[in-house]
Amino acid sequence: MADYIYLLENRLSQAQRNSLLAVREVARAKGLTVFLVGGAVRDMTSGSPVRDLDVVVQGNALKLKKDLEKAHAVITGENEAGQALFVRFPGGVRMEIGSTLTVTYPKPGKPLVKAATILDDLRRRDFTANAMALSLNDGSYGLLMDPLNGVADIENRELRLVSNYGFIEDPVRMIRAARLMARLSWQMDEKTQTRYEAGKQEGYISAMGEFHRGYETEEIFHEEDPLRVLRKLEAEGWMKNLFPALSSTKANVTELEKLRDVQSQLQIQGIYPETAAANFPYLTAKMAPKEVTALKKSFARQGFVHEIEALEDEAKAFAAEFSGKGASSPSHAWKLLHSAKPESILWVAHTSKNAGIQNKFKGFFTEWAHAKQKLPYALMQEMRIVPDLPGYGELLDKLFFELMDGKLGTVEEMKAYLEPYSPPAPPPPVHLRRPRVAKKDAKPAKSRKKAAVVDTNGEAEAVAGAGTNVVPASAPAPAKGGVAKNSVPMKSTAPLKVVAPVKTVARKTEEPAKKSAAVSKTTVPVKGKSVAKAPAKVAAKSVGAKGAAKKAPMKTTSKAPVKKVVKAVAKKAPVKTVSKKVPGKAAAKASVKKHAPAKKAAPAKKAAVKHPPAKKAPAKKAVKTAPKKRR
């Protein structure tokens, strides 16, 4: 269903869509359901040009006559027996509006009609390719009804009879088959072809009525290539039964070909004229006047005769307007061409000898349309003129006409023209973000966090055997005493191995209060494990635990020689250390900032600066240098 909705919106011209919309509204007002049937559905499905429209309503179509005239339709003829109206809508749209019927044939060519549903109406038609319908009603718009599988025959490009007795019941179907084969280049299926040949031999055509004779003769002029169809009917022998005086030998072939070329050029520019009235004088160019008059009288739709007779006068009126001041500029001429009657435009473009008129048509066919390629879509986007704005389509039309007339040649001129249509710039977007709040536990800079952490397993075992306690690697000394310079030089100490995190050192440096107090009275021994791993802040905590720092004055702590401790370490095992580029100065800074006054940490800083840690130095060297400094 969606596919046929697409075809209805894209395969039909704007005038044809408007005509269908008008019929839908009229039928809805009358409470009737309406369907698009016959050749229009066939041509949309096969991809052929849609020449005319066939519509049926479930009811009597003759009752819609007045309502259609109110919708600006012109009634060109009617068939009371078949309950059908022949209508001409603005834009040159031909439409046949009929009723859904079932037909029986007591005698060949003598139909009896009866109201029926849409499916019954499709089953009484001539060929399966014509027995399809599209719903135009609300709720089922675009729904395809194909009870006889006509789509398959369209794909095979075949004409297949709906009924085996189709040619006997209505002999005009043989002429219609020949006309469709000439137009579409299709063939009949095998059984249909056999019945067709039998009908020709048996003379079924003799039962054809006058209405159908005039109808089929008129259809020749409505064909896109009438000369081709006329020659096909002559070859099949059907023109003897239609109108013998009408022959391809009496036609003006050269003018017919020129007329078709002009029609094609107009169609490219969006103008779709009906060529039937223009074809008539060229197809009957060599016929006698009496024969032409008789031919006009035989037509089933006398409205077509009025169109033929009015064509010349309408063309003269259009030519006068087209060559006047109202069409002096290309844009005005363009508007006039798209608002005038297409049939008049076709006839003037083909027959006029006026040089000014022909120059305008030349510009219309070749130059004026190129202005659409110059539309500044990128500039409009830059100026915020987008398709969502109201009046965007009208602005494009104005630009198109200005470019067509050559009034906008540069980018600056286009900007100046578009400036009034440019909307103001939107305000900048507001970003609602929460302000950042400084964290209470903000981490210090990496340069300040660095401290000396040492892990010496061999040294820890030796010190543990000697029963020593935990002391920070850089013990604070009193500010007044000068012992700090000679107490713990960094050269004599073993290099530190930085491996373990602070947590493990803090856990292992916890000792009983008795041991820490005893050591603080005499000396400040250094436990190998704690010296290796604990930073200054952990050592300070362990020394100050349970009031041990209060009992031992800071002088004795600072005077404590490191010699004895280093001896014990040297005797037990050599210290394996790896430096991680953590100078003692940084360790002293961390110790001073967190756990001791700044003046106490000063000696440690000097010692760190004077004596950087040595790599892989044995402990014995520290024993030799330490006694000399005490003496």
C-alpha cells in the first residue's frame, strides 16, 4: 500500500493530483466511496506515462455532474447507458468518472448494466491489466485491489482477457487490444491471441455500437503518438469499421513530429499539454472538409470538438499577452507560461512566426531554468535561512526570479538581498555546572611527598638480635647545641634501600614502651628495619609514644653516637641498599613539617646536603670514621 501511495504522489502531475483531490471531496460530500481504476493504475504500475484518469464511485456517477462543475471541471460528454461522465479539469487533465457496475450481454454488443461492488466491477472489465483499482478513500488510501492478478501480466507485458467470451460480448475490445499493443509495445497471451484471430475471421466487429465506434476513433487523437496507432489499426483492418476516410496517408507527418518535439520540451519544464486538439489538424490535413465535419460529428465526446475549434482563438490571445509588456522580463514570461493554458502554449510555440515570441521560448527551453543552479543554498544556511523557516519556499521563488532577471550577480548583492530574511542569531547556550569546592583532604604536591623509605632485611635481623629500638633516620637535634654536625654524618651511615610503603613500616616499628625508654636514657639506637623503611613521621610517632620523649631530653638524643649501632650492624651482616634518589634533605623537610619544629630539623638538612647517600658502601667504613669525630 505504501508503494502505491508513493506512486500517487510522484507519478502523477500536480494537475492530476489536484483533480483527484477534487473528486475525492465531491464523493465524500455525497457519502460515496471512490477508486482509481483502469489504465491509470496499469500505467503507474508499469512505469508508463499516465495520460488520463479513470475513476469509479460506488453509486450513480451521473448525479455528481453539478458538484463537479462547481469544482471547476468541464463536462465534455456523458454515457447514460454506462453511467459515465467525461470531464476536463484545469491543467488539461482528462478524466472519466463512472459507476461500479456488473454487465451482462444478452446479445453481442448489447450490454445490460447493474450496480455492483468494486470487486464485481473489476471482474467485468476487458483485460486483467485493466482490472485493478486503488482506493482513494480515507482509511484505505493507496490500497491495491487486484482480484485477477493483473500485476503478473503487467510484468510479462501481456494482454489477457478477463473472460473467455470477451471479444464476443464486446467486439470493441479487439480494437482496444490493437491500440494498446501499439502504444505499449505489448503482446497478447496465446489464448487471447487465438480468440482475437477467431474474432477477426468471424466478423465479431459488426456488432459494435455507434458510441464505441466514435469513442475509439476519438482515442486515436488522444494518443501520444497518434500516427503510430493509426498505422497499427490500418494494418489490422480496423479503420474500415471505425472511419475509413481517416488514413495515415492523409496526415502531415512532418508537422506531427515537430509538434511532439515541442511537447517534450514543455514537459521537461513542467508544462503538460494535451495534444489531441493540436493533433487533429495535422492528422486530417489532406482530408476533404466534408470528411472532417463528419469525423467531428462521430466523436462520442462533443466537448473535444469544442476544444479543437477554440484552439486557434485561445492561441492568438495568449500570443498577444506573451509578446506584450506583461511578459517583457524573463521572470514575468516564466510566470505567464506556467499560468496559461498548456494547450495554447503548445500551439503558439509550434506555429508562431514572431521572432520575439520564438526568442522567449528559446530562453525558456534553454537558459532561464539554469538560474535554479545559482541559488545560494550555502549562503542561506550561513545566514540561518533554513527550510524550517516560514516562507522559505516563497523566498526561493523570489531568488530564482531575481537571478533569472540578472539582478543578483555577486555574493555581496545576494547577502544584501537576503539580509531582511535572516533571523537573529540565537543566544549563546548556558552551561549550568556546579562550582568546584576545595577538598579538605587535598593531597600535597608530589615533590613534597617524597621521603626516604628503606628496606634492609639483613640489617633488621641483626638489630633484632641486638635488641635495639626504632629511631628516625634523621633524628632532630637541639638548635643551641653544636653536636648535630658531628653526631650522625650521612657518609658513615649505610645507604638506604627504598622499597616498602609507609604502612608496613609503621606497623613493624611499634615496640614496647620499656625498650624505647631505656634506649632514650643512654643513646638513640637505630633499628635497622625501621631505619630502612620508616619515614620521618613514623619514627617521630614511635619515639614519642607513651611519654618516652618527655623522660629523655633532646640533648642526649642528639648526642647519641651512631657508632655502636653501626658496629652491631656491621658485624652481623653487610647492608644491601639501593637508593631511589630520595635525598636526606627531603626526608628532613617532611619530618620537620609534620612532627617537629623547623629549627630542630636544620642540622639534618645540612647533613643531607653535605653527605649524599653512597651506593653499596660497607658498614665498616662508618666504624672507622665515627671514633675520629668523637675524639
